[in-house]
Amino acid sequence: MSSEYDDISPEVWEHANKFRRALDAVRLTHRGRPVGEIRQALVKECEAEGIKPWNEVLDDAAYQVSIQTD
């Protein structure tokens, strides 16, 4: 007998993988750039993946990419 978590888990993993792909794509092209520019690029990549993360997630991810230098 499966739990409710087991039924949802594949969807959660799929969403997380889509976000990871979007974030990786933006990191390649926007590392070290201004947060606003990175956030816009991340929104576009997430839309292309068919996901809409919370604003706080986008803000934090954009900030993290902006402070990466290598």
C-alpha cells in the first residue's frame, strides 16, 4: 500500500529537476550579473520548463547566481 507521499513524490522530483535545468542554464550565461537581470532570465527559463516557482525562490536563486564568480 502506497502512502500519499509516494504518489506525489514523482511530481515533486519532476518539478525540482525542471527548476534545476532552468537554474543551470541561467548560471551558464548570467553568473556574476545584476540580480534583476538574472531573475528575468530565470523566469523565462522556468516558463520554458513549464513551471512557476515562488517569488522568494526566484529572488534567492538570482542572488546566489549574482555572487558566483567562477
